[in-house]
Amino acid sequence: MYIIMAILGFSLLIIVHELGHFIMAKANGIKVEEFSIGMGPEVFSKKGKETQYSLRLFPIGGYVKMLGEEEVSDDELLDDPSYLSAMIIFLNTKGVCSANKYQKL
């Protein structure tokens, strides 16, 4: 019973965390290609207006795939002094862990 409660609690934490990424992307006009809870094979999937919502088999994570996310590096974002780029870097876990990158902004 404790294991099930731990999995449910962890899943709720993941949903809230990923929902934060989703809301911030939408609020800043960034297209979200996929919002996924879990990892591994897809169990359920539904296509919204522009976002694919999916539930995956293993409740050990999740992700929000934003348009162009794989095409832009942190260094390219740092060269663009706009407020949006700074926010994306700040919200990106990799950017938060590397505080010295903010000195360029």
C-alpha cells in the first residue's frame, strides 16, 4: 500500500511540475508540441488543437516538448538579450543549475 501511495504522490508532483512548464510556455506564446506524463510506451494519447497529450506506461517522469526546443542551444539563447530568452533559460533546469551563464544577461 505504501508503494502505491508513493507512486501516486510522485506522479502528482510530476504533473504539477510539468504543468508549470506547459502554462509558462503557453503564456509566452510558445507552441507546445507534446505534454506527456510518464516515460516509455504510450498508454493513452489525445490530440488537442496544437498539442499532443499523452500518458505513458512508467510513472517516473514526464516532459513538455516545445516547438524548436531541440534546435536552439543555451548559448544561442544567451546571445539574444530578450526577456523571453532569459525566462526560458531560467526555467530550464540546466540553466538554473548553471548560474554563471546569467552574467552575460
